[in-house]
Amino acid sequence: MRRAAPVLVVLLGLIALWYAASVWMNATWVYDQAARAGESPTLMEVIPQTMAQERPLLPPPHQVASRLWEGLAGQAITSKRSLVYHGFVTFRGTMAGFALGIVLGVGLAMAIVRFRVMDMSVMPWAIISQTVPIVAIAPMILVVSNQLGIQGREVPKAIIASYLSFFPVLVSMVKGLRAPDQMQLDLLKTWGASEGQTFRKLRLPASMPYFFASLKVAVAAALVGTIVGELPTGAVEGLGARMLLGSQYGEPLITWAALFASAILAGILILAVGLVERLANRRMGVRA
């Protein structure tokens, strides 16, 4: 209970600020309508009207929670209005990009640690690649995919997701594979261990804490990349498509509900990575 108390206090504070901001931003419409009718409402009369607008500038928490619940539990999961359905579409793209990012990040990290020329040539370009805004790259990836004859939207989304997710894996794995000190490496050499044995017995186990820490960042980045990838591709399915739909039709509640559904999905994915980490540590004999 003591651990949860600070979190609850911060949460309640954020909700209170959210309600205050909703009243402030939504009151503009109320006052405008009152002025048209020649009325002058008091603040206590304005507040209830800011809490129940159909298209508020900033939806209050209870409206967002209601629309989120309706999208998650108030629809059949096969319905095109169900956030579960759209969440699964985004989840599928996220996992494809996440897997591709892991393969790319780990593969490059192994090459960088093994070959000095890779460290000097590839690593700087990997760092520079992350300075390019993803919103600028996403349309380019879509155009190139179309030129290559790649049909569908799943491949471009996976590429965009992997673009964001490979970098944290790369940096952490390079750090982890270089974690063993020279004394440990020299000891294995005196025992006649080959480079492959040194990698399997020393470098790889030493990199596991770094690897799983990077996965929690990478899976969230892959989710962001998938959602961004759904915007320029003209997708009609996925949480990104729901956000875009709400923006295009002036329905902020749709956008906010999809935003919170994305946050829930991100939390589930991070918890899943943490579970896999605990299972791997138990298998490797690591004590908590």
C-alpha cells in the first residue's frame, strides 16, 4: 500500500489537472453559444456543459474512459469499430517489425564487436539514421515498396517499426557483448577457448541484462513505428488508422480512445517482455 500511495497521488493530480484543462478549453464553445443566445452563464453553469460535449477540444477523463470501454468491451471483437480488432492489427505489425529489429540489431552488434572496421563504418551511420524523423521516412518506404512490387501494407509497416526498434537493441547489445573485462577474456584464452566458445560462454550471457533492457524500449518503439506507418499508407485498420479517422472527421473521442488503447497495448507488450526475461533468467540460473 505504501508503494502504491505515491503513484495514486500523482495519478489523482494528473486527473485533476486534466479536468481543469478540459473546463478551460471547452468553455470557449459554451461561452460562444451563450453569447449568440444573449446569455451570460456563470462558471458553475458552464462547468457541466464542458463535461458532456459531443466534440470537445479536450475530452474530460470520464468521456475518454467511456469511449475506451465501449471500443474494448462494447463491440464484437470482429467489428471494425472494436478497438480490440484494431489493436490486433497493430499488434501484428508491431511483432513483425520488432522481430526484424531484433535480428538486425543483434546481427549488427555481433559484427561490430567482432570486426573493428564494422565499428568504425556502421556504428556512426546507425547513430545518424536515428536523427531522421520517422514521419519523413515512412512515405519514402511506402513509395519504394510500391516500386518493388510489394503489395499490401504489412511489409512497409514492419520496416518502419524495425527502423525504430533496431537501434536500442544494437546499442545495448554492443555494450553487453563488450561487458566482460580483459581478465575474463584472457582467462578463456589460457583455457584454449575459441572465439565462438568465448562468445557463447562469456560474451552472450554477459549481454543478456542489456538485451532484455533494450527489448522493453524496442517493443515500445516498434509500436510507435507501426502506428506511424499506418498513417501514410492509407490503412483503414489499426490503432493508427483510428487516430487518423478521428482527426479527419473531427471526432476527438475516437482519437483519444485509440491513443489510450495504444498505451494499454504498449504496457501489455512491456510486461510480456519482462515475463520472458524472468523465464530466461530462471533458465540461466540467475537469482533475482
